[in-house]
Amino acid sequence: MNKHLTCDVAVIGGGFGGVAAALALTEAGKTVVLTEETAWLGGQPTSQGVPPDEHRRIEEGGCTASYRRYRDQVRQFYRDHYPLKAAYREKPDLNPGGGSVSRICHEPKVSAQVLEAMLAAPVSQGRLQILREARPVAAETEANRIRSVTVALPEGERVIQARSFLDATECGDLLPLTGTAYVTGSEARSDTGEWHAAEQADPQDMQAITWCFAVSLEPSGDYTIPKPARYDHYKQHLSPFWPGSQLSWTYSQPITLEPIAGFIEAQPGQVDLFTYRKILGKEAFEDKFLAGSGEITMVNWPQNDYWFGSVVDVPEDVRRQNLAEAKELSRCFLYWLQTEAPRPDGSRGYPSLKLRGDALGTADGFAMAPYIREARRIVPLVRVTEGHIGMAMRQDLLTRGNIASLTAEPFADSVGIGYYRIDLHPSTGQRNYIDIESLPFQIPLGALIPVGTENLLAACKNIGTTHITNGCYRVHPAEWNIGESAGACAAWCLDHGMTPQALHGDVAALAAFQQALVERGIPLAWPEAWRSGLA
């Protein structure tokens, strides 16, 4: 094994942003080493098991051309390899799973294969080398530049030397290793001016993580797992802000915070949790396809959000313990569903709920990695706050005559667009949801560039948002756009002998770079008709 690897750009982290970055870099002719902690590339839709969270007009626009290509290839995979009904085979907006959370709910294993295919050519060309089960553990720096990053693999450590580095890790792991300035948790209102910020800053107030798992509701059979060791604890525990035990149908409605219930066998007018993230449904497929088996759903529900401890900037033993506990909570919830969950007919439990590791590439039915909603965030050249994108705060600015129309802040350095509600899950600071309306927004280049390190770019949810605005920049199409633009920026800077900081400060160079993004298929602004909302 060659311990030292050399490339133009090292992309550390193979999640959604990392894949998009590697794609942009290799298409720009750069050599790349891409690392990933799990066996699968893709992060959110693959190893973490989260069907795409997207805005309501995603089928019409509002994403990059390469993200559109990814979605098209997911649908084509089902057309090529699954027995779709004729009517669904021709549907341009095919939703394989039929889930309600996304217009393209599908099995994580399909996303994993599609992303591998998108990167197959540069791998064969020798432009891209992928290191799997690789975690960054050290970095060598000189002045304000990174010289190398060391990653640990099962077979030993490898040192990656590159001219430029992208941090696309789920938790922003390169930032402390390289001495790059960053923040974590929630900022104080006095710092950001955000209406929904906390009164006091709390670096350990992080959104809950969730260890997702896949299950099918089989026609018959008993697939009950052994009773988890912590089952009685979680069944009895009551968090002060939550309307009851997590092991129940009841949870807080994210916007109103009123108690609400969701079910597997939902009756008319009730919340249907099973359909919410269904990734393989009977409707689109020939009758014989799932005749003897059940539909598959991803359990990423309020009940298995883990808000009892952070996995960022805590001692390693604490990090490992919280990861283990997050998975244990999901096991406990599954066991409750199988044995005690109230059913409409008065009985209890769904023993025919079967773990489906085949959809996730795992033996135990649980995702390869937990869903991480919030990471370390760089201290950036441009920080995005609620005042830039929050509907209520922008409406207040309009009322007071400080802005001319109800739109998000226009960023002159835009490198992309995104849209989603500002959606924060319950946090380790023991507060409930924050779920408020935003406006279709832009992604400023300055939010990807740290104030200090000259050859590092943030390439996923570690950009310069706040705890509040992270809630809408963290979702799938935005993360892809961030990674793609970060990769394009790194390539541009290498081609023109500039640092990202210099590019950001050069009006002419920035305009030329933005034009290159547009030519690549990255929209920099929303259509006029959509800027006030995408209802």
C-alpha cells in the first residue's frame, strides 16, 4: 500500500456535497482523492437512509443540472431494472416509493449505485481515487495553508497531499484538525440579530441526530427483535419539552408544537407515518412484484430523534457512546412498534414489521451511519442569518421600508440557490422544534470560504450559516449545490493561481467564475416569479 497519495484536490468526506464536488473537479480536469467514512458514497440519501428533502417546485426547476441528472438517473434505474406498470414507466415524475416527503422517494441502495455510476468515468480515467472507510485523523499545515491530511483506514493510515482541500465531512472534521476557525451549536441573539436565536450562545446545542432504519410491513410472520437493553429506560423517560414518551405515537407538531399523533395504519384525517418516507411501494409496480412481501419505509420519524448528547467537540468516548445510544433508541422504538404500539382494532404491536437491511446495504437493517443534521460551521467571509432569508424578518424589513420587495437577501457573490423551510429538529440543548417559513434563497460564495485557511473550502452543511439558517441549507439539493460550487471554485482557483479569498474580493474574476457556473448549469438566482415563495 502506497502510504502517500498526491492529487490536485482532496475532497475529505464522500457525502452528497463531496460527490458533487468530485464530479465538478474531475470534469474540470483535476485529479482528486475522495474519502468516505462508510462503504457507500452519498451520505444523506444512501448511507444515512434519508429520502431527498426538496422544495415543492423541484420538478420544474430550482436545482443544478447535475442534480437534475442524478434525479433522472434514479428514475431511469427503476425503469431499466424494475417491473413498473406501463403508466408509471412513462411518468416523467415517477416516485418509486410513493412516499409523501419527497417527489422521488427510493431505496438508498439505488442512490448508491447511481452515484457510483456518475463517478465511474473519472475513476477509470485515473482522475479520481476513492478511499472508503476512511476518517481524517490529522493534518499538516504551514502558515495559512494545509499541506496534507492523514486518514485512517482499516488497513492503516494514508497521507493525502494536495494543492487544495474541501471539507465535505458530516461534522466538519477538517476544521479542528487544520486550525480553521469555526463555531458550533447555537449563537446568541445579540450576536446574529435573529428573532429565533437563543438568548445565550451554547456551543453544544446541536440538532438531534437520527439513526434511521428500514422496515417492511409483511403480510404475515413474526420478526420481533430481542428486547433492547435500554427499552425500559426510554419507555419511561419524559423529556421536559416533549408531549410524552418517545416510545409512543405522540409527538410535537413541528410548527405549532401542539401534541399530534401519527400511525402506521392511519385512519382518514390522521398522520400516516408509514407512507411519509415510503421508499418502495406497490402502486408503481406490477402486481406480482410485491405480491408476497410488504412495502418498505424508512423510519426517520420524530420518535427516533436522539437529542440526549452531541457527537461534535466532545471526548471520543462520549462521541462513541452517543452514537451507540442513538442507534439503541431506534432499536427501542422498533421493538415498541413490534410489541406495544396501539392499533386501530384495539390490539397492540406489529410483529410483522421486518427490518430490511437489503435496502440499506447492512446486515442489521439500520443505516450505515446516523443522519447528522448539524456540523461545525466555518467562520466565513459571509455569514447567512435569519435576517437574510427568514420570511417574517424579511416581511418586517419590507414593512419598515428597508427592502423594496419580499425576497431573500440578494447576494452579489451567489454560487447557487436553494429553498426549504427553516426546519430545526429538537436539540441537545433540550428545546423543541424551530420550524419557520423562509424565502427562496441564494448560496453566497463567501459562506463557503473560511476567514483564514487559504486552500480550504466548506463543501456541505459546514458552510457559514448560523444554527438557525443551517435548518434550510442542510437539505439535499442545497448540499449538492454547495459541494458542486465548492469543487468548481477550487478548480477555478487552481487554474487562475488565486486563493478563494482573492477570487471573492476580485469583482471581475468573480463575475467570470459565476458565468462559468451558469454555463455549467448552476442557476445563481431564482426566477422572478418564484422569489417571494414557491407555494
